[in-house]
Amino acid sequence: MTIRMVADPTPAQSIPPSRSRMLGGLARSLRSNRKAMAGVVLLAVFALVAIFAPVIARYDPHALDFAPILGPSPAHPLGTTGNGQDIFSQLIWSTRESLLLAVAAGVMATLISVVVGVSAAYLGGAWDHVLNLFTDVFLVIPTLPLMIVVAAYAKSGGVLVLIAVIVITGWSYGARQLRAQALSLRNREFLEAARVRGERNLYIIVFEVLPNMTSLIVAIFLGAALYAVLAAAGLQFIGLGDTNDLSWGTMLYWAEHNGALLAGSPLWVLAPGVCIAALGAAFALLNYAFDEISNPALRPVRTNR
């Protein structure tokens, strides 16, 4: 008697790529991207300065121990402020708060974007309409006036108020991008297989949808962090927030308030301005790199010589 093996007529399910393989490919792409490496180096420098600020800074940044408006010297590489404080020590210690503002606001804005955008796309129906309307409202609100009004109303809140203002005004654009990406994944075969297995919506979103959106989520975080750097510096420069905090924005506020350029202390203005630009450039370079990695059409064409 002959036994015939009959193939299963059910089509094979689409299996999502291995997460370890995805992370390995992402790491290789970052190492081969010059923008990414430049951004990583800049960000690592600022992180090391923030961690080792007590070692790098020679003086107490609040100490009024020196003559005002001293020029650069071996004792004071960037000179002193109008109140006799060492500018270099203030610059080093200010790195902590400026970096904290960027990372904390970027993380919180990204979390809200992920929750709102992905939930709206995956759940659909009334959830999609309500969350999409919520996102549209924040997209059309004028950002700068809202930031100024909220920050001025809660001026004594310091860093927490600045983070809250930046998060409130900075999450909606990322939510719109994530919703569009999640809509393209909602009907994929591996998600249908998870539904057939009886998995809950929360499990599918966290363990099936989000791992396939890693590069976009990281890019949204970097964009939100860049927005936070510039927004925090701008708000602090115009005197919103706690002006006694140590940050690059408050350094610019006091420099402008004391007429640093007219008093002959340009480094009091230039040093924090250059640091703000460099930290913003670090996040921008990483953001451009992730755009190139996730979108092959943006990658530069390399020719063999």
C-alpha cells in the first residue's frame, strides 16, 4: 500500500523578522553612517561633561569670589560674569540641566506620541476618531504663544514646568507619524496570526507592533529632544522658568540682562550659545541618520573609485 504525503493547503504565515537580527542590523547601519557617528560622539561628550562636572569645573558656579567681567585667563578660561562668577564652571554645571531637559522632555513626548498614535491606528473605530481629533487640536494650536502663556503662569515651577510645557506642545506631530505607520502594519499577516491565537490588544501592540516601528520611534524621540533643547533655551532666555537654575538658557538670560557684549565679555554669550547649537546638532545628526536608515531613498549614493 502506497502512502502519499499531502501538503497542508493552508498558506504559511508571515513571520516578522527576529528582533535581535533587527537590532544587529540597526547597529551596523549606525556604525556605517557618518552623521550617526558624529552625533553619537557629540552626545557622548556632553554626557561625560554632565557626569564629571564636579571634576571638570574648578570653582563653585554660584560663588561670588572674583572680580566682575574678567577676561579669559588660565585661572578663568572664559572669564567671569558681571557678578564675579566663573563662566567656565557655570557652563560645565549647566550641561546637566540642559541635557536633562532635552532627554526627559523627549522621552515623555515620545511616550505620549506612541500611546496616542499607535492606539488610534490599531484600535480603529471610535477610538481612532477621538484620538485623531485630540491630536489635530494640538497640531493647530499656536505653539509659541501657548508655551509662553503656560510657562509665565507657572513661572516658579522651574525645570518641571519647562518639561511639561515642552511635552504638551511637542507630542502631536510624532503621534501623527506613528499613526500612519501603524495603519500600514495593522492588517499584516503576523498580526492576524496573533489575533487568531487569542492575544490581547495590549500584547499585540507592545510585542508585535512596536518592535517593527523601532527606527521611527527613535527618530521621533530625537526630533522631540532637539525641539526640547531649542524650546527650553528660548524660554529661559526670555526669563521664563527659574532664572536661578544653572542651564545654558539662564546663562544667556543673565548675559543679556547684564549687557555682556557691551561690557566686553562676549564669551559669556558665545559659550552657552555654541553649546546649545552643538547639542542640537547632535540630536539633528542622529535624526537625519535614522531617516536615512529607515528610508533607503534618502541614503547618499556611494560610487566606487
